[in-house]
Amino acid sequence: MNLNDLIGQVLKDTAYDANPYFVNLREKTFERSDFVETQIQFFYAVIFFSRPLAALAAKIPTPELRLEILRNAWEEHGEGSLTQAHGATFLEFLKRIGNVTEEQVYLRGLWADVRIFNTTLSGAAVLDDFIIAVGALGIIERMFSDISAWVGRGIIENGWLAEGEMIHYALHQELDIKHSEDFFKILDAPFKKSAENRYLIEQGLRLGATLFNNLYLGLWNRRKTRWILDAPFVTSQAADYVP
């Protein structure tokens, strides 16, 4: 089995296309208000994702491979344009689909499912073998290329936005295929080198796939939750709330 075969097997085993989040979106049984609420929560995963990327880059042993991760992190930040950073485009998406303001986003308490996702990725990037983290982040990027297509199509078919109004998801459908290929390129040589590396890579792939699928399962299960704080809590600006 080569690396591509293993990636395909992990994706098949995860069966994320059968996740109730996407099934109900596809079958038009997902209430719009619930969908918007889950997307507000997903915003917190979007703005966090570049942090494990940055941590992982420091562990990549060669500058040639490190550049692949740094390029991805740079693109997450809008290639230097903060108005095009993924967090900014996602806020615009929330405004278009649910008339949600930035202040309303930061009034939401963070669901445990999202924190589990963010914290697990951080742990893998900082504490685990670097090829495990590369595998986990790479498979998430690969899955999100499919998920972006499903979510974008579902939004349009449910009549919540017109195709010309779509933002964020339209970009990721193509961009994340490229991102995942960048990650998998890093894994190619280690995969061929030893059985130990192949085991670690599979561990990473299955970690990322399971984690991402479970995030959407958690969002679906909590879709009726409305956790509103008394005051905005801007978690993306850590210095503002450190005691």
C-alpha cells in the first residue's frame, strides 16, 4: 500500500459523507437558524487553525519542507492582507447567511466540541512526532475540500444564499486540495523509508480524520444550543484577557 492508498482508505473508513451534519444539510432537514449557530462555532476553529500550523513549522527538520507549512499559514492569513484572512472572510459569510455581527459572534460561549478540536491539534503539533501532526493536519485539509463543496452546495440548494453571494467555502473547495497535497508531499519520503514511519503517518491520518468528523458530529448534536455570554470574549486576542 502506498501513501495515496492509505489516505484513500482512511477517508473511506471515516465515512464523513454519512455524518448527520452533511446528510441533513443535503436533505434540507437542517433548520437555517441551527445551521448558522453551528457555523458561528466553526468560526472559532477557523481562526485557530493557523496556530497549530505555525507550531508545527518549527518542528519540520528541513527548510524545503518547512516552507510548505509556512506557505499554508501565510495563506490562512490572507497572504498578508488581513481583510482576506480566513477569519475575516468567515465573518463576512456569517453576516451574509445570518446577519450575524462580529460582536454577536464573540458573545457566543465556545462549545466543548470546538475546544477539543483546537486543543487536540495544538497537542499534536507541539508534543507529538512531527509526521503525526503533518498527517493529521493534511487529512483535515483534504476532508475540508470535500466539506466545502458539500456545505456550499447545501447552502445554495436550501435557498439561503445565491451562488454569487457565497464566500469562504467557494475558495476552500479548491485551495484545500492544494494545501493537503503540500502536507502529503512532506510525508512521502518518510512513508517510503520505514515501517515505523508508516505507522506514525497512519496514526496522524486517522487522528485528524476522526477529530474532524467528530467536530461536525458534535456541532450537529448541539445545534439547538444557544450559549450567550454577558459580554464579548475575544479569544483570538489572547493578550486582552490574560490575567
